[in-house]
Amino acid sequence: MLPVERHRFITEVLAQRGRVLVQEVAELCHISLETARRDLALLEKRGLLVRSHGGAVFVEHHHAEKQYVPSQIEQGESFRDRSNQAPDSKTRIAKRALQFINPGDCLLLDSSSTSWFLARQLPDIPLVVLTNSLHIIQALAVKANVRTIGLGGEYSAKYEDFIGVYAEQMLKEFVINKLFFSCHSISHDGGIRESNEHHARLKQQMLLSSEHKILLADASKFGRSSFARICHYREIDTLITDHLDDEEFRQELAWSNVNVIEVAPLPLQKKTKKQP
């Protein structure tokens, strides 16, 4: 972990808990006690904390809150708004994603509405599912053979999920077979992006923790701009979408070894005539 990442991590822990011990900093960041003390001293000089005996306490400071507290970052649409967008496309994408799931898998689902559609489609077979989504936890509660593990962190009422340093740290403890996630946008410059930095950073850790990365994205995600970068699309293995009509973009994905699966629309059902 780079120093700038450690400093951001320490400040977020302080913002959430109010106090942290030197020993805790050393263990969480995998550094020596002396390095932990130096980090706390530097952050104190910046006015982000006040050192106390054996640790540090958080300073209530407007700039620090705006920069570090996840609940203050409001970019992006709420979960309820997103769950009502393109439900047919998301259902078809979720059903196609089932082909990648086998009994005994350890799965990771992000808090996107598309992953929620997938969770509702999951068969009741022996699986371990990790997620930071409250709605996915609720959807899986009725499946007796699915073991569900919720990622801790700060709860977001707007996104109805858990984000922050605790969720990121928890991911490092598991070996995950397959990650299913979505995003806010996919741009032609290779960027898969989110609407806010805290979800982007959590998804970066999800990618690092997973063996096979599967992006679920309907056609509305392509070509629009978003605030925070998650990764380049060469870092994913499979893209499942409902429609991709840009042949140049399709070729770029192929050059990046991304397996693109395009889900065909459901056929219209013919109305049967009633017998007299």
C-alpha cells in the first residue's frame, strides 16, 4: 500500500470510528509500528487528526469530511431509480450470466441493480455469495443452499449498500471464483467507470480479489461519461450485454481478449385465438 493510500485509509477509518490505535493502523496497513506513528504524525500536521496516547482521534473538519467520508459523496442515481431502468434487458443479461455459475462456486456480486437481478435468478444450489448490497442479501435469504456473506462498512441509504474501508479490507480474506459487477459507463478510451469514487475503489478491490471478472452492462452504459475510473476493459474477462452495435468498439474488446456475449431480445409471444 502506497503512503498516499495508507493516509486515505487511516483517515477514513478515523472518520467512521472516531479513534484508532497505532497497533490497529500497523495491522490494517501491514506496516511497522514506527511507520504507523510517522503516518499519524504527518496527518496531524495536515490537521486531519489529533494524536493521543497510543493512537489518534478524528478532527471534525469540513474539508476532511468532504474528502473522506463516503456518505458525503452523492454522485450517482439511487438504487431505486436504477432498479427501474431497463428491467427487461437486465433480466436477460442476468439469465445469461447463470451459465457461468456452478455448484460450489464462491461468487462476488456488487451492489448494482443488474447484480440484484442476477441474485434473484440464482438457483438454490450450494454457493457462497459475498455482496455489499442490502437488496441482494434479502433476495438470497430465501435460498437455503446459498451461504450469504455481507461485506461490512458504512451503510448508504441512497445506494442501499455498504461501502468504505471495512468492506475493502474484508475482501482480502477470501478466494473468490467469479465476480459479477456493473458500472455507470464504458467509454471508448477503455475506461470502465463509476459515478462516485467510493464505489469505484471498492470495485477495484473486488477485481483484485476475483479470479474471473464478468461485467454485466446494458446498452445504456456505452459511450457516456462518468466521474471515477474502475479499470480498463482489458482487466475483465467477459462482457454480457443486451446490445452492442459499435463494430469498432467490439473489435477493440476482442483485441483486449474480452469475451463479448450479446443477449438477444426475447421473442414476442403470439396471441392464440380462442376456440369458439
